[in-house]
Amino acid sequence: HLVESGGGVVQAGGSLRLSCAASGPPFSGYVLGWFRQAPGKERESVTAISWSGRRSYYADSVKGRFTISRDNAKNTAWLQMNSLKPEDTAVYYCSAYNDPYGSARDPLREDSYDYWGQGTQVTVSS
């Protein structure tokens, strides 16, 4: 069970920090990803982080602006979003799949994920 929080309205150039809190099985062993869906568009990958936190992956559109992190002891992941742009406006979803030994799944593919949160709205005004 994944619950996102931290969304809101921010001006262009501003920052937001999203949280993803997990309940249920231990957080460790799960790859975590953030996806987003803008109105009228398909859901797209934003970023992902390995279960250990040692590897992270980013969509080109957010590289250098967004940072994903996690604390397995707290069962929580975060998405720090800086230099926000109006085109970052979307519903942001936290997602997860179990991958303690590494697998062939692509962490930036939506169909790799088994668990999804309900989403949190991020609106960036110009």
C-alpha cells in the first residue's frame, strides 16, 4: 500500500518535495518509481531508485532538476523537484515492484510495476 503526499500549487522556478509512504511488506527489496500523468496525456516515467538506493534513473525531461531518494528504515521515498516548469504539472504516482536480486525489468517502464499509489496533484503556474 503506497500513499503519496506533498503535492500542491507552486510558481514556475519553485520547488516541491513529494513523499511516498509504504505500509505492508518491508520496503527494502522493492524498486520504487515515480510516474506522472498530465491532462490528456499518457502516464510517463519520471524517475526510479533501486531497492538499495545505490542506483537511480531519470527521464531526460527531469534530469538535473529532480532527485529521488529513499529511507528503507522509514518505509518512505521522496521526490525532490526543483526548478519546476508549467509542463511538470501532472498527477504524480508512486509505484513499486519487488526486485531484491535484480531482474530484467526496466525501472522506467510502467509495466514493470505491480503496486501503485493513488496519486498527488502537482500544479506549476507560469
